Amino acid sequence: MGIPFFGRLHLDDYQSLFLTCLALVVEKIFRILTFFIPSPVIAFIFSKLTPPFRRLPWNTRKRYKEHHIIHTVASFCQRAGYPVEEHLVTTTDGFVLGIHRIPGGKEGVERKGEGVDRNGDSNESPKPVVLLWHGFMMSSEVFVCGHTEERNLAFALATAGYDVWMGNIRGNKYSYKHLTEKPNSRKFWDFSIDELARYDIPNTIDYVLRMTGQSTLSYIGFSQGTAQMFAALSINPELNDKVNSFIALAPATKPPMIENASVSAILRSSPQALYLILGRKCAMGYALFWRDYLPRPLYVRLIRMSVWLLFGWSMRNMSQLQKEACLGHLYSYTATKLVVHWFQIMGAQRFQVFDDAPPVRSRILGSADSRINEEGSFGHVVPAFPTRRIVAPIAIFYGGQDNLSNIQNLLKDLPEPVLCRRVDKYEHLDFLWADDADELVFPMVMGTLASLASNEVNSIGSKERRRYRHNRSSSVHI
């Protein structure tokens, strides 16, 4: 007779649990040591583990140091000379989301139009509004943290004459607030993609439109930022009338199973294994501890090793300085329940709502479980998000080397997109941080925005947009 829970695990499961617990123990030991060992001593020890910093030219070294002491969106914008505003959106279920706005281009540079003021009063030449949304375990910093100004999508859009807003999901560093719940409570972290689609996206869009006095906006999502928008548009039909264009960068709705054997073992086990490893609240909060105490080159090296083991990403399209500038902003707080939701989607290969009661004897084996869940053999059916109901115009940009964007399966679940383009050499993160993203991606994004958000599209009601896309659509792979 086996021990409950552990009797259902394989050898790979035990290996994963052991390694994860070992990492947690080491992290706890270092936390204790930091109370007794002065920070300069720790910094000196870790500095011996990194390549000599003096190899960099003096001017590059100076900019490198200045960049790494910046940790907020406001600081990045101010350093680059862009105006920035910080706003708070209170969702209907009580979360307070911190969002950011770049209302104009760089100070002292002539810009298109005069825009609208922060009270939402439009003038004669209002700017088009665009809302950017980050990916999984990220924050709005990913759109402004590039090593050079021109490699940041938010700055490029602001310079081009857009009123740029950047959203943040509940629980991350800018949305770490609830009207009644505290971050140390389990209820605070009780959310998945369902809540992001039901509250965070619609409430933020309503706030932005109210503040700008506009009737529609353009939405650009990256990775999970695309998934939550697909879900939001599918379950909130009225939201389609408020979005004149939806650009999906590196979309991820049904990522394939991770090839790493240890992680796949966790995927095949029950969700309780993830809760045992990550806890019931914030997932991987210790990542920020290592980011703050390790020298940036060493931390970046660990991040690169991790993403290579998990996803096989080489990051060859980013320079070393770009990696060290950006990868420190790759992680922000999120809920373990959200991680479990993604593992459920990956296992079932269906873009489905969170399964609150996964069957005890079910092991995530791929398409077989998907069929079982659809047939309701375990007593309940897990519904998929009805993404074919979306009528807002969609444009998709994906990478030829991106193993998280299962584009063929995605297209089967969507109405015909207006545009679908592939950048052959790009991996997942390249759409944010590749050295040539300002040449390959940003011009295509702005060209698509100008086309989809034109009066030709806006004049078409939501009921007619599906027919419009069918007549106009062009799926091009380059």
C-alpha cells in the first residue's frame, strides 16, 4: 500500500522534488547569512564568480552601472527623457492595479498631435491610444528596460505619436494591493487566467478609455498578454467594440509540453505536486532574492541556463549588454494557481478555463486527457475559452524558432486573422529584446496599427468585422 500522493509519483517526480527542495534550502540559508554577513563582503565573494567588469569600455561600463540601479518604469522613462504618469485601476473584485502611461514623445522633440490631457478632455488632434501588456511572470518594465532607447517598444510608439499605456496583472510588483486582502493571505493569490480575463483586462481598458476620452484603443500583448486578451475578448463580447486592433506578439494559448524530463514529470503529476513545491500563494518569490544579491552577469548566466534547459532558447539574437539589461526584469510576482493553470492547459492541449477539481486518477498525458475531459468521463467538463467568438481585428507575429507559440493550433481556435507573419530566426523573447527588433518588428507593428486602427476599420461595427476580415485577410509567413 503506497503512501497517499507520493505513491502516485514516478522516479522523475522524486528527482524534481529533491532538486527543488534543495534549491529552497540553499536560498533559506543565504537569507539567514545575509543578516550576519555585511553586504560588501557578499558582493566581493560573488564578484569573483563573474567575468572581469573592466573588460568593458569606460563609457559602456558607466551606462551599464547606471542602467542596473534603475528598477521602476518611471525611472526608465525619466532617464530616457519621456514623460510618464502612474495610474491606479481598481478592479470590480477589489485588486488595485498599477499601470503606466507615456502621454507623449521625448521631451523637446516635435510630436504628432497634441493628444489629450489626463482628465480625458480631447483636443482637436487626439492621439491614438495603445495599451501594452506583458507576459507571464513579467511586468510593464519589459517594454522600457532595453539597453538603448530605440530597442524599447513603448518609446518607439510614443515617438511615433501614440498615447502609450502599459498594464500590469494583479499580484505583480506594481499591482501588489487589494482593498481587503493582504499579500500574505491565500485568498490574495487565488487567481488564474480566468480572473485576468474577467477583471484585469476589461477594467483596465475601461479606465484607459475613460481617461483619454476615446471610444476604442489598440492592444498589443506579448505571450501571456495575448492569451489573457484572447480569453477576455471571448467571454466579454462587448469588449470587442472597444478594441480597434489586437496585435499578438509571440502568442501563447496552448504551449506544447516542456521537453525537460524533470519538468515534464511534474506536469504529468497532479496539481498538488506543484502546490507542494511552489506553495499556495506567490510562486518563486525567492527569484528576486537571487536577483538582488547576485552580480548581474552571474544572475543573467543562471537565467540563460534555466531557459535553455526548459525551452532550448539560445538568445543568440540579443547582445550580452542587452541580456544583462533586460533579463533582470524577466521575473515579477505571480500566483502559483496561475502556474498550475498553464500546466493544465499544456497537459490538456486546450485553451481552457481553470479546472478547480481535476480528477484524482487523471494524469496529464496530452490529447488523450483532452478527449476524456471533453466527454466528461470524470464527472465534469472543463470548458475551453470560446475564442472563435472574437470579432475584434487580430494580427499575429510569431517566431520561427519559438517553441511556445503553437501557431497552427492557435489558428484553428481563432477566426481568420487580418495578418499573420513569421520572423524565421526569432525565439520567444526576441519580440521584446532582440537587437534588431526595432528594425524587424517595430515597423511592422506600427504599420499594422495604422492600417487596422484606420477609419476604414473603425467605421465597421462589431457584427460586420468578421465578414470584413474574411474579405480582407491575408495570412503571410516570411
